[in-house]
Amino acid sequence: MIFGWRIFICGVIAFLVSPLVLVVLFSFNASALTSFPLSGFTLDWYRRLIDNESFWPALNNSLIIGATVAILSVTIGMLAALALVRLGIRQSDRLMSLLAAPMMMPALIIGLALLVFFKRFLDIPLGLPTVILGHLVIVQPFVIAILQARLASFDWSLVESARDLGASPMKAFLTITLPIIQPTLIGSALIALSISLDDFVITFLTIGAGNTLPTMVWGLVRTSLDPTINALATLLLVLSIGSTIVALTVSRYRG
């Protein structure tokens, strides 16, 4: 029975991972055909991607959006987590349930709602600011959950001791609280960056003109089957998975 479950689990993992492995593998294939056997090793598709005039603006937009979302989400998340841990367990759980609602909603519904909100109610032009706001909606619950979990086990007697010795609330926060939770802040920022870099649906509905790396992949897929798509997808994999691994290592979050 146990052996059967192991085979089943290995089959599921192989089913999920094999498409990613194939994307990376074919990004180095010398032939333009995505088929076996491979015809040789090459970096030409990465060179063509770098030479593509649409690549650098898309990369620049992705990095601007991701970095801004990471900074804003950590700042807001830290303030929210500090407020939540000071409430009772019931109040904190209720508020966290409301804050976590975007995590349980389809991205398409969130994207359409944001599009209507930005254009019909606020009447503002779509662009990088609207994408950043849209990403904050889906990223913020993750950041708040991570920071709240860390602050829930925080030893507040250290802060109280600093206050007793004459430190102001701000100085106690900067010298005691912030250095202790700094690894968690960095980890949650990297997770926010990873989610932002990988998002397509909300970005596609709220960006208007311009591209990010995921929307560029979509545009290339619609117009051709150029192997540079595999190179671009591999780059996205490295950025998103790499930042997540670093985040989990730094924050030591196991949630």
C-alpha cells in the first residue's frame, strides 16, 4: 500500500515538473523544432532574446513593478501585522480572514474587478501604477500572514525593557524589533517579488500599453513558436523560483 502511494506521488511530481524541465531543455536546443532527439547545445535563443527590442522594456517594467510591490507590501504588511498581533485572537483571526480573501479568489475575477474600478470609478489611465496596485491586492495577504506568524512568537519583553530604559517607541522599534524581524522582512519581500514577477492575468488586464515578461511570453506565443519563448520562460523560472528559494532560506518560514 505504501509502495503504491509512493509511486503515485512520484508520478504526480513528474507530471508537474516535466513540462518545466522540457522548457529549460529546449531553450538550449540547437534546432528550432521542439522535438526529440535534441540536435545539439546552443545559446543562440538567449542571444536572440537579448537582441529583441521588446525584451529590455518588458524586463525593466517587470523589475520596476516587482521592486515597488515588494517594498510597499512589506511596509504595509509590517504595520498590519503589528496591529494584528496586539488584538485578541478572535479579532485577529476575523480580520486575517478578510485580508486573505484575495488568496481564495480567481485571478481573473480580481483582474476584471480592478479594471472596472480603475476605469469606471476612478477614471485613471492604465499603466505601471495600476499594475502595482493590482499586484498589491494579491501579494499583501501573503506578506501579512508571514509577518504575523513571526511577530506572534516575538518576545515583546525586549521592547518593554528598552522602553523602561528610556527609549522612545520609534527607537525601540528601530533598535530592537526591526533587527530581529529583518530576515523575515527580506524573505517576505522576495516572496512578494516572486509573485509579482510571475503574474500574468492581473498584469494583462491592468497594464494598458507596454509589456512585462509574462505578457511578452503571451504575445510571442500568439504570433509564433519561436524557441526564444523557451529562453524567456526559463528566465522567468529562474527569477521566480530563485527568489522564492532565497526568501524561504532567509526567512526560515515554514508555513
